[in-house]
Amino acid sequence: MRESIQHQLEPDTVTIGSENDIAVYQEEGTEDIPARPFLGPAMYEERAEIKAAIDNLLLTWITGK
């Protein structure tokens, strides 16, 4: 499943996810299987690193350096 995770960057949006059916079933659940999310918890766990990357991106964009 890890290899199926993709991202798409747009000017004001970042989309992260997978089109792999098993990954979607794990994240969202089905009628018979409860959701077992992995993307949201992983992003939450890495929130400090994600914030640092966004801060760095914004600083670079604002200063032009």
C-alpha cells in the first residue's frame, strides 16, 4: 500500500492519497470492515515536520531566497 500513496500539488491545495482499493478500504472502511485509517494518523504524527516544511516554503516564497 505504501507504494500506492501519491500526491498532487496545485497552487493552493495539496492532495495526498491512494487509488489502491485496499488502501481506500482500510482508510474509509466498508459495510463489513471498520475503517482503519493510516494516512491521517501518520500525518498527525509527523505534524511538526510538516509544519516546518510549510514554514520553510512560505519563508522562501516571501523572501525569494
